[in-house]
Amino acid sequence: MMSRKHSRIPRQKTQEKEFTLRQQMTYFHKHEDKNMDEHICRFKSMCDNLAAIGQPVPDKEKVVCILTSLGPQYETSPQLC
């Protein structure tokens, strides 16, 4: 029979991994020396890793995160009709 201490280790590691990945997403931004394909691949990898531990990122959150990661050089001025 496995003790309670040993049964918590995988869950604790998963929670640590989730925290690390969520923190990376919070501070995620496009580096000037990386092209858009590299940037999107890095983002997709974080999302895939979260999904692999049972914490998939909702689509709306993905859109907000990827757009805010681009920085001001990708912003457009709203056009008035």
C-alpha cells in the first residue's frame, strides 16, 4: 500500500508544472529576433504542455494571450466610420 506522502508527489509536480507554464504565458512576448512562426510555435508548445497535464487553455484565453504578446508594433489604430 502506498503512503499518502508518496501519492501526493505526482499531483504536486503537476501543479508545479502548471504554475510554471501559466507564469510563462503571463510574461510571454515576442522577441524581436524571432520570427512569427517561432513565436507561435513557442506559444503552441506552452498550450500543448498545459493540455498534456489536464489543464487545456480555452480558445478565448489563447487569442488574448497571443495578441497581447505581440507588442505595440503590431497594434493598429481603430478607424472611425
